[in-house]
Amino acid sequence: MGDITPVPQEIIPAFCKAGVVVNEGPDFHVEVQMVPVPEPGPDDILIRLKFTGLCSSDIHLMQGDLGMSTMSSYGVRSPGHEGVGVVVKVGANVKNFKLGDRAGIKPINNTCGSCTMCWDDKETYCADAIHTGLMTSGTYQQYLVSPARYASPIPDGIPDEIAAPIMCSASTIYRSLIESNLRAGSWVVFPGGGGGVGIQGVQLAKAMGMRPIVVDTGASKRELSLKMGAEAFVDFIETDDPAKAVINIADGVGAHGVFVTAPAAYKTAISFVGKRVGSMGTLVGSRSDTAAALDFARRGMLHQICEIYPVNRLPEGVGKLRRGEVAGRIVVNFDWEE
């Protein structure tokens, strides 16, 4: 007996499809290529991904403009950090997953588990955290290894295309909503709220009893925002004074909180708020945040906000995201090819 138990009914290939960044930097592009399928260790699981989301931070990693180490410095060719699929190999030491279980991969691949950050539900700030799609291959690759301790179990009743974006966008904005300490009835503004992170924040805020307002532009984002629970949509292109419009909507006083999900909105975010202004930031959601966000989806409070692309159109989806043309999220189906 070896350390790895194979799935009896499924032949695991030697190579799989992956979206690979070519010419990393300002002039990058993405190609679908065949790459080796990794082998899990005794504490790992191998997941055959069915869906991956495309996140704006992927664009920054491929452009290398975040002022941090590059993908190539870690030997990583595929970004992505929100994938959901099926466990197809299980390491000998793994107790929390079995073959055929659904599992998700998040922006953090693993942490040390023993520092004060990890002990205090701040594991995403662990100094030894391994970032998916930067320091290890990301979810643009169909088969991925994950430490079993850090993969997220996916509850029954949540479609894969909904679960995939929850791995990043929903769990991250959920953490922000929790740390804001805002109460039910609070007015909350989402600049850039028609995008992947913001639109899930709108749904979660609504489910938590808050009153969301979206500031964004375009008919498709207006329609999606109002459909997903925003009480109002302010188009910053069509409105002469978006801040004044938001204040008028929010009882003439202003919002209790602003959740900035679009970098361009940082400089104007404070103008939407009433008194007692303060600011804070969150990185990504923890495992407990992801579990909580998944539970909102299981209860029907987080709905599909995505456009589904076949795997061969992954580069097209990246291009659309790069141009800022995506309302909600694009997710890529590895089992579909046109």
C-alpha cells in the first residue's frame, strides 16, 4: 500500500488544462496550456476543480504591480484563488476529507497554525501564510493539491458556480462586514458594488439587516445591484454629485459605513459617510468566514452573480475583467469546452 489512495472509478491524468500567464508584467496575456498534474503528500488532498472564479487581484498578480514578489519568483505560472471541485486523491494522514467530497481552495493555501495570529482568528495575517496563485499554483489550473487542514468543505445544496466565488469575494467582504460592527438598519455604501466582491457584500449586508447602496456605473451593474438587494444605485457617471446623492438616500445624514471594493474609489469614500469617521482594512476571509458565507448560500441568501465561461474562453474572460467590463463575477467551467 502506498501513501495515496486513488479514486477507483476515475483515471487521474498526467497533464491537465491550465490558464498560464505569458510575459508576466504590464503586457501579459493568458493562454490555456497543458501542465503536469501535481502529486499530493500524506497530509494533502488532490482536487479536480470544476470551477474557478476570476478575481481582479489575479490581474494585479499577472501584471506584477502590487509591489510584492512576483509569481515567477516562486515558479508559479497559473494565478487564481477561488476554486471548487472534487477530492480525487487523499493522503495517508488525512482524516477530514474522503474521496468524492467537494472541497474549495481559497486565497490562503496554508498557514503555520501556531503563531498568535493563527490562534486569534487572524490567520490570514500569518507571517508564514502561503498565498494561492502567487506562492503556489492557483485555481486557473484544473488539478490542484491543497493541505487537507486548510481546504474548505462545501455543503450540499450549493452549486459549484456559486461556491467558487465565495472562497474569496464573499468570505472577504463578510469579514469586513463583521469587523465594521455595524448593526441592522445601518446604511452601507459599496463603491464598485457591481463587481464580484461588492455584489456579494450587497447580498450579505441585506441578509444581515443592513441597507446597501451601490455606487458604480453601467446598466448591467445597476440591474444586478438592484436585483441582489441594493436599496439604491447611484451611477457616478450620470450623477453630478454622487456623494450628495448617497447622503440624500441615507436619510439626509450619510452612510454608517462604506465598503470600498474598487481602488479608484478610495479617495472619495469618506464623502459618503456621516460623523465619527474611521477607517480599517481587511485582507481576505479566514476559514471560519468562508464557512459562514457558505452557510448564507446554503440558506438561499447568496445567489449566483456570475457569468459562466468554458475553459477555452478563460483568456477572453481575463481580458474582459482587465477592461473592467464584468458585472458580478466570471467563473470558468473546467468541464465545458466550446
